[in-house]
Amino acid sequence: MQWPAFVASVAAAWLVASNSKRRRNVGFWIFILSNVLWVAWGLHTSAYALLALQFCLAAMNIRGLIKTEP
């Protein structure tokens, strides 16, 4: 679970840095997916700081999605 979460996080960061609005939007959706994957891993390993971090990052990702929507 942690490796797919890692790959999704890196891919999302790459896309969010794009000049293309469409790619940035896709990047935020992939970030949301990575948050879900990290939460699943955090629950499995009882990593509560990781869980808290992912909820905070998800809030920022949702904010990013709202700002990139037309």
C-alpha cells in the first residue's frame, strides 16, 4: 500500500507543477487518491501522525481542486 501511495504522491506533485490547468486538476485528483492510500496505510500501521497529516493535506488538496475548477 505504501508504494502505490508513494508513486501517486510523486506523480501528483509532478502534475500539479504543470503550466496546464488540466494537468494541475488531474494532479489534485491524484493527490486525493494518494491521501486515501496513505490513510489506509496509516490505519494498517497505527501511524496516527500520518493519518492527521493526510487529513490536513487532503483539505489543502480539496482547496486546490476548488481553485482550479472553472
